Amino acid sequence: MSRRAVALLPVIAGVSSALLFALAQTQLARLPRDAAGPELLISLPRFAQVLLAGGDRYLAANLAGFRVLVADTGRMQAADYAVQAKLQRDIAWFNPLHEDNYYVGAAILPWNGQVDAAQYVLGRAAEARSFDWYPLFQLGFLHYHFRRDPATGAGFLLEAVPRAETVQDQWSLQNLAATWIERGYQTASAAGMVEAMAAGSPSGNFRRYLQVRAQRLRALDRLQKAAAAYRERFGRNPASLDDLLREGLVREIPRDPLGLGYGVDATGWPVLNTQPRN
């Protein structure tokens, strides 16, 4: 073999290697990928996780938390979220103060079918982090949105109020709780609860605002009682609030102090309007 041919051998080998690498990449790209990375394929028992962490449960929480944080949620399926839920439950048990755990739990778990796990993680965080109102807020939202239980959700918001450091945050929580209470209780009970919130609030614009909300609920309660009387008399709900007026069941259609007004839903039952009527 000539010297020139010998000199070309490294070049030929390099080109061949590059071509083989490119071919291998092409073939691998066509293969189906696992739904999730291997970090979420198994979940060890809690005692084993603590043992592997040298007996330190806080380190065990951090190690499990790292596995959750590096998981590629874009590739995960239902079974993978079940493993993540187990891991996040474990973290909450090891260290309920773990901030990343409850943030991730609230942001991912309930939206992927793991509502019970999210509630456990947030409940542990809310109990341990007495200085932090956000876990209670997230618990409230979980009950409102996923459990379809606005009354319980409002209770968590009210529990969070004393933890909020600013008056603005406190008012925001109370305002949202008042809205959820309106949707989660009988109207008269909701009015009483909002009145109690107003009585417990400092003097000023926000107390007056809560009083106005209670006032409109009292007016709605009167309309609903009139609608019940109309149904008893005619065997059907009114088609509009004007029916109550025509039959003398109310003297007038009350004016909504918030300007949205009152109406009837698809069944003819009086409700609060959620937006101004044209």
C-alpha cells in the first residue's frame, strides 16, 4: 500500500464513522419513545427511600423532588402521572414544608386526573406552612374547580385570609370567597355568611362592598321565594321576573346595587346576572 493510501485511511475511517452515526440516528428517530423518562418508572417504598438517603427524610424528599422536577411531562401518560402522584405524596409525608412540591402538585396533578394526591399534598403544605396562604388558596381552587364544591373552596379562602400579609390580598381572598359562597350555598345562607364577613372586616370601602353583595343576595332570596310561590300556584317556574310582578308576588323588580341585575336561568329560576344586560 502506498504512503498516500495509508495517509487517507484516517480520513476514510472518519467519513465512514460519520455516515454510520447519521444512519443510526435516522433509524433511532423512527423508533417509538417511552412515554416518560426512566426517572418516573418506579416508586420505592418510603422506608427504602429514607434508607437510600442515609436515614435523612429531608434528603429523601429532595431526591424524590428532583425526580419529579426533571421528568418530561410532555411525554407522560396516565400511568406516569400516577407514579408522580405517589412520589409527591411521599415528599409531602417526608417534608410537608417542601415548597416546590406543593407548587408542582397544584400545577400538574389535578389537571391530569390526580385530584386526591393534589389535595393530600396541598393539605399537608397548608397545615405545615402556617405562614403561607397560597396552599390554602390552591386547596380552595381545587375544591371549587375539580370537586365542584364552591362552598368548601370558599372556606379554605377564608382560612387563608389571616395569613395574607397585605390588606389587598386579604380583600381579594374575601371577595373571591364571597363570590364562591354565592354559588355554593342557599341564597339566604350565603347572604348571612357575606354579612358576617362584612361585620368582621375593617371599616371602609371593602366592608361596604361586602354589605352591598349581601344586600343583592337578600334581594335575590326574595325573588326566589316569590318564584317558589309562583310555581306552587301555577305548577311551573316563571318565564321572566315580570311574571312575578304581574301576579303581585313582588312589588317591584329590585335594583342591583352592583349594576348587573337579576334574571332567570333556563329553568325559570331567579339568578344573579354575571354581566350587564343589553
